[in-house]
Amino acid sequence: QVQLVESGGGLVQPGGSLRLSCAASGSIFSINSMGWYRQAPGKQRELVAVITSGGSTNYADSVKGRFIISRDNAKNTVYLQMNSLKPEDTADYYCNAHLIVDSGRYYYGHDSWGQGTQVTVSS
């Protein structure tokens, strides 16, 4: 069973920074991409940032220039460095991974989600 474990959320003042981490574990053959989504109360879940196995990145317009996504392939871990945080960044942040699972019998593609970590930006 593949598991994504997130950490790094918390309370921060506007203009501050946080770094989220997400570590994938389990019967993973490879990870094609990892990303972060967020969902604020009463709003639709949205893509924040994604990074592919080749290192290509994509960001939501609302976070461009402020957030940086990176990964440590050796640790199957993705990070989201969040700078210049704004109150509108307040949300539950979810790690997502599109990966190839090694079942022991065959390989198959799978989308895995973390449990979420709360980020609150408030003075």
C-alpha cells in the first residue's frame, strides 16, 4: 500500500514562510509526478504546484513567484516552499503523487493522496 505523509503545516503571519514536505512510501516502482493541491473552506480544490520526473514544474497563477516546488527523488519526497504568504493561502494542503506501483505481480499506474496538512495565514 502506498502512503503519502505530509508535514510542515501550521500558523504563520502574513509575509511569512512555511515549507511543506510529503514523503511517499510503499511498493513504489517510480514516481512520475508529485504535486500539491489546496482547498479552502467553501471552495473547490485547486492545483497549487506540480513537478514531473523530468523536473518540469507548473504553478497556479496565484502562487507564481512566491512558492517553489522541489523534490528529492532518493527520498521519494516533494517539498513546497511557501514564501510571502497571504491570508488567501489559508487552506488544507494535500500532497498528490502519480506513480507506478509494483504489486509483486505487475506494475500499474496509481494516483495517491495524502491526508492533508493545515496552513493558516493570519496576524
